[in-house]
Amino acid sequence: MDTVQSAEWVARLHAFTNRNAGRRTIMEIDVPGYGAQASETDYPLWGVAFDPRDGRVQIMLGEQGSVEQHLTHSVVSPEGIDILTEGGRDRALRIAHGGGQTLLTFIETGADGT
């Protein structure tokens, strides 16, 4: 797991988006008192971005051109960001926040891992 330093969040999340846009995802949100809850399954990644002005990470998911199948999840006051990479390929993004975490994992669809 690669822990991303906060000074690098903007650039590293931009690079993460460039590497993974279009890949199918599962997003789980784990917050104290509720536990882990699946927020979505099988939406393609549009992008992940950190805005230092408002201190939020935005995770944008959905089908290109679809009004019905899209989702933006906002993580307020992130405390840490980790990227899990295996075999040279990103497998998950973890954003720690408020005693919990948001976990975005990729669904592997083919024998070659794409």
C-alpha cells in the first residue's frame, strides 16, 4: 500500500484518474456506528480529485452520457489517502476520514485483469 502525502494529493489523484478512468468499481463507505456499507457496485470510474480550497475529495462514477447512472461521492476533511497496487496495476483507493474510510476497489473482468 502506497500512502500518499497530503502535499501530493492533487497530482497523485489526477494520475490515478488517468490510469484508471473507465474501470468498473465497488465503493464501500465505513463510518463509526454504521459499519461498512456498499454505496455502489459496477459503476465505471470518471475521476477522483482533491480540492485543497474546500478540503474535499470528490469521487465521480457512472456511465458516460447517462443522467440516470452517475454518482459523485464527496469525502469531507480526508485524513489520509492510500493506493493499493499489485502487479503494477492499481487495485484500490482508500480515503481515511472521521474515524472511518471510503474504499474504492476495481472489479477485475478479464483473464488479463482488465
